Amino acid sequence: MRALSPGELTRQLEAARRELFDLRFRAATKQLVNHREIPRVKRDIARMQTVLREWELAQSDSAE
């Protein structure tokens, strides 16, 4: 993830959020087969947000 550009990472983050929404919807309608997918996607989202935040902090440190 760290090798991706911020734009690519943002696109992947939006896709992961859509996937999480779909998984939650399928879970609510009892159509989700593998319930372990929800925590996996949530962890992926958290990782992406962490990398984006590190990038933002690095940019602000270099601006000072």
C-alpha cells in the first residue's frame, strides 16, 4: 500500500468502503457466506487511512 500514490490509495479506499457496505448489506439480509470478510475489509480500510495520514503528516513536516 505504501508504494501506491495518494490518488490510487484514495480510489482503493473508496472501493473498500463500497465493499464493506455491500458485505454489511448481505449480512443483514442473511446472504453473506463468509462473515470473516467484514473484519478483513475493516482492517484494510484502517491500513489505507493510516498510510494516507502518514503521507499527510510527511507533507506537512516538509512544508514547515
